[in-house]
Amino acid sequence: MLRRRARPGREADPAGADPLDAAQERRVRAVLALGGVPQADLPDGVQQVRLRLLERAASGREAPRDVSAWAAVVASNLAVDWHRARRRQDRLGERLAALRPPEHTVGGEDTRLLSLAVARGLDELPDAQRQVVVLRFYADLPVRSIAEQLGVPEGTVKSRLHTAVRALRDRLHQDEVV
């Protein structure tokens, strides 16, 4: 549907066809790459552009006059969003390192290294595990409150905490921090 409107004279695409042709996909990949998105994340970015095109068509809005240009703008916005998310993650690590109570600063440089290593380890955890670790150990919420706030059973919170703490411990041993 989108291609037909963007390219008069072509036959209508069958239902479920790819809204981006090969040239448009290459252009989207190039815009994402030039925007600084890592090679590993490019397929996800292309899928996001496809999804937005399909959502636009499903909502009944008119297709863009130039699908290729529209897709490039969307790709550019996705690259900006990717950088914002990355900066947020970096700041989270810095904030978590700064949250250590002052009484634990006895070791000076050693404690700073430990804090940074823990922050990096937290960055590598899946979102659900990171969330329960932060709520339990940094926000000091009991397991029951975490379960209620997240809408999951207490056992799930405990399981996520156990898995996350084990992963953090392994990471700290691997990095020879502890």
C-alpha cells in the first residue's frame, strides 16, 4: 500500500509485503550507521522504521509522498534516540557509583574502583534484574514492596535478585576487583 502510493504505476503489493524496498533499506542502514548506531544494532533500527511505516498505514494516515525521505528522517531520529539512551545508561552507572554511603569510603581508590565495577556490572544486567537490584539495594525497598510495585510474585523478585547478585559477583571476580 505504501509503495503503491509512493510509486504510481506499480502494481499493489500483496498484503504483508515489506514496506521498504532494498534501496530504501540500504538508505535507512546508511543513515543509522552515519548517525553512530553500532553495526550490531542496525537490523533493529531498520525494523523500527518498518514498524513505524506499518503503524502509519494501519492508523489510516496517508502514506508519505516520498517514503524513502520519510524513512531516512525516521532513521535519523532513531539514531538520536539511541545516543540519548546510551548517555542515560552511562549517567546511571555514574550515579550508582556516587550513591555509596560515605562510611564505605575507607579504602579510597579501592572503593571507587569497586563502585565503578559494580556500576558497569549493573549496566550489563537485563533490565528486569537491574531494576530489582536497584530497588532492593539502592532504594532499600523490601522484597514485598518491590513485588507489589512491579506486579510480580515475591518469588520472582527473589529469583531475579539471586540471579543478578550471582552475575555481579561473577563479574567482580572476573575483573579481579574482589
